[in-house]
Amino acid sequence: MGGNYKIAVIPGDGIGPEIVGQTLRVLDQIGVTYGHHFKYEEMLAGGCAIDATGEPLPVETVAGCQKCDAVLLGAVGGDKWDDLPGPKRPEMALLGLRGQLGLYANLRPALLYKQLRDACPLKPEIIGERIDLLVVRELTGGIYFGPKGRRDTAAKGQEAFDTEVYSEAEVERITRMAFEIARGRQRRVTNVDKANVLESSRLWRAVVTRVAADYPEVALNHMYVDNAAMQLVRDPKQFDVIVTTNMFGDILSDEASMITGSIGMLPSASLGQGNFGLYEPVHGSAPDLAGQDRANPIATILSAAMMLRYSFGLTQEAEAIESAVERVLEAGYRTGDIMSPGQTLVGTEKMGQLICEYIAKGA
Ligand code: IPM
Ligand code: MG
């Protein structure tokens, strides 16, 4: 029997409305094929919210999200708002949503599709059989949320600071999330920190080590972040699940995305307690591509698949989207970012339409 689901939809800025538009189309197709009903509530956040209300994250948006079962977000930001002061910038909408909705765990899978091996900048011998890793990034703590500010000093002019703060409780819950997920994968967790320099990393590492004892079936190793950045391009197959802090996870997930061919392919899920989650592509608003039907909607479409899996427990439906994406790639259709010679170039809308058609056709 089909279910009813209420989704908060935040298209945002730049290419956001286009990629979200195609994703809703795909969800509607899932609804038709599997007998579910998805109800969308559109909300403002980011630059468009600043233009309309003066605030990057209006209170109604947070309240509206809380009334829904999950949130689908496109992207926020753009040159137009780049000169605004820190708290007024569009990016604050993301941090505010994550913080206020308690979404402390950010899952960023980096999967290299075999059809896209040509788009991967690494040599075939480095790629090996497959690249399939998951970055589990802490999302509501660390330097993003610690005390920050500016102060005047007499001798050196202005001084600015941001502070990395982690509590044992924060590290423990993200570590448990990573180990629980690793159980259903290859059972390997790499903890990434900077424990040779940072006190916060030393506490982080101690907590990860302690929690790991509860998961004897999962292997744990530790890596400093500089080495991890190198290992990701030297030998990415060594990784299964990477658990790391907010800022290191931000940086390493962009790097991981590139080895999968294009950042345009990478979805993400931000989770807290319970089934509620926020789903968005890892990439940004790409203002240079906006309104030209050139953006790759796949990262957002795959984010919707993660929503079906993690928030709604609809595994078969999630797999239907993932398999449709794979078959569209198999058939040679590519947006500009993943284009290679001999393939068929398509726009944002056509890509969405093709994915719907393959869902309708079934596996
Ligand atoms: C991301 C983005 C955001 C982050 C920015 C836009 C605030 O880079 O989701 O990775 O740093 O978390
Ligand atoms: Mg980032």
C-alpha cells in the first residue's frame, strides 16, 4: 500500500530551481509507479530569501521544515550576495537549518559509476575494481559552530578567530552513526583527524577509539587529515567509511567527489535523531550555469533516493532511482560536466525526463 509523505522543498539559488524541478518530477514518477503520494511545501532559504525577506533563513522556513517528514534542498548562494557580512550571507541558511534541525550527521557517498570511469581524473590502475566510499561528516559542531569573532589589538590591528570545539557526546554520536553504517558495508572505518597538533582532535580520537570497542566486527584505523587528502588520490580503494569533523569532512568530500568524475554526481543526507533528514547535492549553486538547462540534476535526484531510503524506509523505490540513473548513463546520455567523446550530450530537463522514463520502464 502506498504512503503519504510531506516534503519541504527549498529550491534556493542559481541552478537550485532547475535541479530541484527535475528531482520533483522523478519523485512524482516514483509516486505513480509505486503508488505513493508526495506532497511538496515550497520554502525560501539563501539568497532568494534575503531578497524577499532580508534574512537568509526566515523563521517560517525552519518551522515549515519541522512540520514535514523530510527536506529537499537545491543549493544556495551566488555572487550577488557575496559582499554581505557573515551572518547575513546565504550560506548561513545551510548552517542554520543543520543546527536548528539537529542534523548532526552528514552522509556523503562517493561512488564511481563504471560508465563514468573516463570522467575520473585518476589512472585506471589507481581506480582498480571500483571506488565506493562514504564520508560521514560531523555537521553541527567544530569550527563552524564554535565561538568566532573579531577584536581590535593596539599593536597588530584587527584580529579574527574561529574556534574548534568538540564534546565527547558530539564525537560519540557521529562515531556510532559511522560504525552502524559500516556494518552494512565493508566493515572498515577510517577516522580522520589532526591529533598530532590539535587538542580537539586528541579528544576526538580517544572517543572514536573507545566507541569502536563496541563494534568488534568493524576494523578501525586512524589517519591524519593531510595524509588522508593524499591517500584519496593515491589509493582511494582503501577507504570504506571515513568519519571526520565538520571542516575536514567539508574539504575531503569535495576531493572525494572529484574522483567520482564530477561533483555533479554526489548526493548527501543530513540526519539527526529519528527518521527526519535534509537531502541536498554536495555541489553549490553554480550561478554561471543557472537558467541555461546545462546543470547536472543527478546529484539532487540521487539525494531524493537517499531520502526514500533513510527517511521513508522505501528501499525498493530508492533502488529504482539509482538503477534508472545507472541505465541512463549506460545508454550514453551525459550532461556537460560528465561528457566524454562518443556520448550523447543532454540538458538538465532531458536528463530528468530520461530518468523518469527508465523508472517507468522498470528494472
Ligand atoms: C557544503 C558547503 C557548505 C559547508 C557551505 C556552503 C556553508 O560547502 O555543504 O559542503 O561548508 O558545509
Ligand atoms: Mg563543501
